[in-house]
Amino acid sequence: KHKKWCPQIDRTSSLVNYKFNAAYKMDMCIDTDSIVTDSSRASSSTSTSDTLEKYGQWLLMIPRDDVSMLQNTQAYSAFLQAFDDLKRTHQQLATKELVKNSVADNDDHHRFLQHFAAEDIILRIFEYLEVCALVRIMMTCHRLHLLGEKSAEQRTQSFASPRTLSSKIKVLRAQEQHLGINYSTPPFVRVPILGLSKRVFVSGAGDNEYNGIYFCTGSNGNGFLFSKPRFSLHESDHTSPTKPLLCMIAKRFSGDKILWYMSKEVFASGNYPADTERPVVEIFSFWADMMHVGEVTPDLYRYPSQTSALLSLGGDIAWQPLASTSHFEPPIVEVMADD
């Protein structure tokens, strides 16, 4: 006869507690043999996962020189064959489960992406995901995490290549040049330059396209340049999807005096052939004086003049419209604190 376990005896493991609660509600006792079996299965499943993970970590730590030596051994060939067999078995079992529960829940769709979808298909899908959605998918499994990293690298190649160096060795050489170590001896690499980290918030402008958050995205001969996309609705059909028209804040000379100007990119007016892209021109709308010593802390002098700083000396004028935009309310410009 099987031994019986009653609720008052043992409640140590979470699995037993679960069994106890169910038994208590049904006013019955539970067979101890079934508890031992369930516990053993859970322990065995955990142990198997830990073992596979341990083997995977060991494979990643094998030095490359050792791999070339192992390739000529019988054990290496047997391992590859066993690995392929395990992979096929997993796919077969998972496929059966996928077909069996295809309507049951959404996890099957996740499993399909994790194990069966071709890499090129997943990368193609990832091209259309924004960062937040991509990060959430990358957190589901190791394979999608690796593919997410690969997708990010592919999608940012044209953006990153002119702004960064292609290897850590080049970065190290750039650091040497920056510190004056063998700075006159080849090889030479360019030294990456960082933009300013703070954002600039523009509000209250009569031309609403100027309102929003600006980032430091480049520089000209007079200093740093801050920009944001225009998102102009009436010109959206002509805007390149890879390079939107911009609103910009930058320093320019007015005669012999340098000032801050706010401008935006527009397509040139006129008649152009239908198959010819209209050239982009820059039009200016607002301007402001430079900030003076004592009005802001030294780290803010490189940023666009802040409305609060320009008004701090008792004046009533900060940013102003140009003659051509005098019908527009001038903007309020402030530098945002770092997050």
C-alpha cells in the first residue's frame, strides 16, 4: 500500500505547499509517491538546463588555438554529429508541440521565431522595429538577443562609421595621439570628437515647427550645431526617409558680430523636372545675442543663448524674430538638465 501524506505533516518545499493547498481545498490526502516523482522531474529538468548551459559556457571559453588541435580528433567529429542530432531532435519535438498547441496560446509564435525562422527573415523584420520594441524582443531568448545586436549594427553602420572608429585598437591609437604618445610617428588615426550632451528645449515659437527638443548633432566653423527634424506635413511627400528636413540652431556672423540663429531647411521653390529632387535651402527666422560672462556657468557658454540668462540683467528682449518673420512670436530657449 502506498503511504499517505496528510496536510499537517510537512510543508517545506514550494511544490509540497502547492500540493497541500490543493488537497486542503478538496478535503483529501495526497500520495507521497506522486510528490517525489514530481519533485524529481522538476529537479531533473533544472539539472539538465544547468548542464547544457555549463557546456555552452565551456565551449565559448575554449582558446582558438585549441580548437584547431581538437578538429583532428574523433571526439570532435562525434561531438558535432551529436550536436546536430540534438538540434534536429529539438526541432522535431518543438514542431510537434507547435502543431499541437497552435491555437492554444501566443507562446508558440515566440517559439517559432526563436527556433525556426531563418536569420535573414528575422533581421528583415527587425529593420522595422523601433529601439524599445527591439529591446523587449531581445530579452526573450539568447538567439534573438544576438540577432538584435546584429540588426542594430547593420542599421547603424552608415550613421556610426563617420562618427566612430572601427576597432578598439584604433581607439587606443587615437587615445595615444590625444595624450601625446608617439604623436608624430605613424600610424595615424582620426580622433573622434564628442558632441555636447545636454539637450535644448524650444517652446512658444509662433512657427510651431521650431518647438521641440534639440540635440547637438554637429558643428560648423563657428561652434556646435543643434538640430531636430522638422516633420513638416505639407512637404512630407518630398522628404527623404533617411534624412528628414531639419530645424537648426547655430552661430553665424552678422557683419562682424556673431549671433545665435534659428533656421530650418526647406525645398527650393521653382519649376523642376518631375524626376529631379528639388534642392534644399536654409531659411532663417529668429536670432539672439551671445550670453555674457556671469550670466551662466562656464559649461553653458557653448550652448544656444538661454532666454532666462538674457533676461537676467533686467532686459525685456531675448530671442527675436527677423524682419521677414516679425509676425511670429519669438521662441523661449532653455538648456535642459542631464537625466
